Amino acid sequence: MTDEVKVEIPEKFQKLVAEIEKMPIVELAELVKVLENKFGVSAAAPVVAASAAGSGEPTEEKTSFNVELKEVGAQKIEVIKVVRDVTAKGLKESKDLVDAAVAGTAQLVKEGVKKEEADEIAKKFTAAGAKVEIK
């Protein structure tokens, strides 16, 4: 890297940073995964935000989408049926999810699906009179 950025490291972290600098890339990758799992965070999120902010580098195409139920509409029973079909949840869990959406809280119906599957799910909800958002 020719554009090395000088970062001021607080004294309390200097020893830790020095140890990390000595680690091979493979071990660093493993450490990142351990920290992500331990603390329930993702090191990838800031990278995506930085590249999307117009750094001039091409952004990676999104391949995983989440489907959120925003509004239920007039056909609540039909929407409950779609939730059961899409999620394989029981009647009570599906009804609770739809009731929460009726109360005005967007509900995550399906996460980590491909674009095609997300579109199919959205069509089912739209046919039942509901509004969904693909994120």
C-alpha cells in the first residue's frame, strides 16, 4: 500500500496492535471470525458502507436479501396463510407476526434469501393485499 494512513494508537492498545501486526493473514482472518461470532458483529459492514460512499471502487453486488412485512392490508387471514407458507411457522407464530405488523412494527419474514426468492415472496404478499419491503 502506497497510501499508508497514519493512525494514532492509544497507549493502552499499543501492545495489542503490535501483536496483531505480527500475525499472518490467515490467523488475522480467523481472529476476525472469532470476534464476529463472540460479539455478534460483522467486520464487513463498515467496508460495504465505505465503498458505497463513493470511494470510486466498484461495489459488490448484493446476493442476500431480507423480506419485511410492512403493512397487512384488509385480508389478514390471507396474509397469515402466506406467512405460514413462506416461513413454515405454526398458526400461532404466523398470527403473532402478522398482528405485530398490524400494530405498525415491520416484521422480518424471511432473511438471507436470493433476489429471485425475495421477489416471489413479495408477489405472494402483494396478492394477499399486504405490503412488503425487500432489503
